[in-house]
Amino acid sequence: MDTYLDKIGASVRHIFEVLDDGIYITDKEGKTLFVNSMYERLTGLTEGELRGKDVRYLKDSGIFDAVLNPEIVKTGKPATVVQQLKTGKRLVLRGFPVFDDNNELVLVVTLARDITLIGQMRKQIAQQKEQISLFSKQLAHLASQDSTDNNPDNMFYDSQVQQLVSLIKRIAETDATMLLLGETGVGKDWFARLAHDSSPRRDEMFLKVDCGSISENLIESELFGYAPGAFTGATSKGKPGHFEMANRGTVFLDEIGELPLSMQAKLLRVLQDQEVVRVGASVAKKVDVRIIAATNRNLEEEVRKGNFRSDLFYRLRVAVVEIPPLRERTEMIPGLVEHFLSIYGEKYKKDITCARDAMQLLLKYRWPGNIRELENLIQSLVVTLDHSDITANDLPPSINSRHPMDCLPNVELDAKDEGKSLKEIMAELERRVIQQALDTYGSVNKASEVLKVNRTTIFRKMKQ
């Protein structure tokens, strides 16, 4: 077949040399007859090394991982394949049969083009799309956060909160896992954001995960991601979970007490080994995340009940911060009221102020919903009022009751009251009522007036 190739002539060979594609010519037996200079540059293999070699031998030797000659000789039709070289370079091969005047296949001409760069660009584009999706989710999350969460400068400190802020900033300088404890609405989101913004990871992603709002059958794939085709409806490319998304950043696991037991073991692996396994995958991926968890539950009690893993609990309580309820830091209320009036006044184009009598009632109220309840109240008042001052009459009955006793929260039996005698239960209820009256009105005189008993009775009960 060399003689057949020789008939092509020098001029055709020159054409082969100026083409942008690599040219590889074999006879119908698979013997290498010719490669051009571009092919040599693409592969690092010279014509001298390849000439006369059978493509099957070259494949068996590991030079190539795929060849087209046998298929084209068998079918007599063009074919295409992607070939990977020892160097890792990837070529797309397009092979064509060449027939003589008797319509007999005599040569196979293969065009080779480097697609390594194209593959890299596709991978980069896919990664960029993933990053854009990530940032879009993060921006949507930030946009949905409470105004108290978005800007740490907006929090109005009292002495207690100042101490908490100092503590959290000290912890934030380390990479220790942080556990925030406190009632609903006390500002755990805000403190978590403060910890991230005060940490060396401040320029990386802060990703909040509400463990109580994700359905149990989705939470594993959301937290840990899934491999391609892991389940019906899974994308062909798979999907990273929250820990992969926030790599090098912070993951805030809000309401971690709601996390199912089945997921707690996988979270423990993240804390211990800093690695995740996607749903449907068998290989672990390393991640570098700082975890902040928060809950309004008593995790020690949940451990005793078997609802929370003890090993995870001890892993989480490295740096524990207890956030007091708003009723224990009433110094913040005037500043918070003014802050929320400013925010919602600007939003709804109203100039609203809070009168002194209303402020006095706000200071006495116990705020079971904490800062979130206060914010929602102020927003509601700004939206609904048709005058410029919030007065006592504008406040809801739960805060401004006509009868002083109605200001006391409802007293109900607790689980701890079970097994007690009626006398013991009544004594306990009496104690709670007196304590709540003292907390609400701030003085023995006012409490005795509301409860219609002598001051000496209140003092005696207090001693008991």
C-alpha cells in the first residue's frame, strides 16, 4: 500500500502538512503509513515511531485507548471516537474509508483534533454555572433574612448583649464548632452571622440551613448532595449539597434539634472527618467548613429521650453560647423600637413615633416571641395606624389589657407537675402567679395591689 500512497504525490503531502487537523493514514490491514506534522505536535509521537506499526498493537501497548481502523474496514463507513493518550490529552478522531477504482477499500484516513481545551472549558463553564447558582441562592437567602440579621450594626446592645458579642468574637477567631441556645426569636441568626463576619472565613460563603423546614425525604440530598442518577428525578450531572456549596465558608444549622436521627450520623462525619458522601456515591469528598448550630430545644433532654445522638451532642457543645430572652434585657427595647420604626417608616413612607405610655407597656410585656415578636408588632402598627403616634390604646390586648390581671401570662400545668398532690400543685401555681406579677409590675406594692393581698403576704410568700 506504500506504493498506492506514493501515487498521491508530493503536492498532496504538502496539503496534509498545512492542515490544522492531525492526519493519520493506515492501510486496510491497520498498518501505519503516514502522519503529518500536526499529528506529531498533537501527540508527541513521530512518524518514524509509528510508521509500519499496526494500530491494534499500538492500542494494546497503551499508546492509544481507541482506534477506528478495524471498525471502518469492517463497515466501510466513516466513524468517530474520542481517544485519550498516555499524556492525558484527549483527541476526537474522525475516520474515513478510501476506495480504489474497483470500489475496494484501500486506506483509512483519520483526522485528529485536540479537544482537551474544549473539555476544560466545558468543565469551567459548568463550575461557573454552579457558582452562579450558589451565589443566587445565597443572595436570595440574604434578601429574605430579618433586618436584624442582615446588618450587625443595627442591633441595640445592652450590657448583657455586649458581653455576648465579645464572647462570640473571641470564639469566632478560632475554628471551633459553636452551639447557640435560646428561645425562638432571640436573634440566633444575628449572632451566627456575627460569628461568621468576625472569623477568618468572613470573605467566604455563609449558608443558613433551616433543619426544621426541609422535608425528611429531601434533607439528605440537600445537605450532602447526590451523585448522577442517584434516584428518579436526579440530574445526570449530580448536585452538590450545602456543605460542598459552602466549602471554605460557614454552614449555620438552625434548629438542629429538628434534624432526623438518620442524618445526625452523617453530620457527625462532617464534624469528625470534614468529609461528605453524596447520596448514591461511595467515595467521600473532603470539605472545609465551619459549623454553627442553633436550637431552642433542650438537647440534653432530647439525648435522654433518645431523639438526639449523644456523640453528636458532645461534638456540638465545644463553644456554647446561651442567648437570654428579650424580657431579661429590656434595656434594648427602646432602641429596637426606634430602629424598627425607622426601617418600616421608610419602607411604607410614614413617620411614626412611640408615645411614652405605649413604651411603658412595651417595657413591662414579657415578649414570649422575643425580638421577632417586637419587630412584627412594630411593622403591623406602622402599616395600620392612621396617626403619627403609637399610644397605649393602639397596642393589642395581650400588651394593653384593661384589667391588670390580664397582663399576666396564662398559668398552665407543666409535665413536671405530674405526680404531685393537689395541694402541692396549687402551691406551685400560687408561686408562679406571684413571681409573674413581680416580673410584670416590678414592685411588691404594685403586685400586691393587682393580686389584692397585703404587702406582708407577698413578702411571706416570697420567703417561702
